Amino acid sequence: MNQLLKVPVLAGRAFSSSARQLRNKVPEAQKLFQEDNGLPVHIKGGTVDVALYRATMTLTIAGTCYSLYWLLTAAMPQKKA
């Protein structure tokens, strides 16, 4: 029974914000992305952002083409023999 009384205290400690402070990284990111170097925003993040952008565009175009294929297939029913 004594252990059950300690649960609210332990839960409060687990969610307290005084344990550690995180460093604010936003100003560094703002400097990087607001820099006028002629690069588009989706490239300024580095190699991972470029790969993610290309994968997203590839999947989007492939999905659009696949959807159009099935719409055209459904729009032209086969003749009954």
C-alpha cells in the first residue's frame, strides 16, 4: 500500500521541466535558411533534405501517374464479346 502512495510523487518528478534546459537552436537554423546564397530552401538543409525532397517528388509523380492510369482504364470499359 505504501508503494501506491508514492506513485503520484514519482509521476510528478518524471514530468518536471527543471531537470535540464535545452539549448535554443532556432537562431542558428534561421541564419542558415535566411542566408542569400542562391540555393532553394529544400537544398539548404543538406544531403538528407535533397534526398528527402527527391524521394517525395518521385513518389508524388508515380502516384499521380498510377491514379491517372486507373482512371483512364475505368473510363474505357472493355467491349463484351
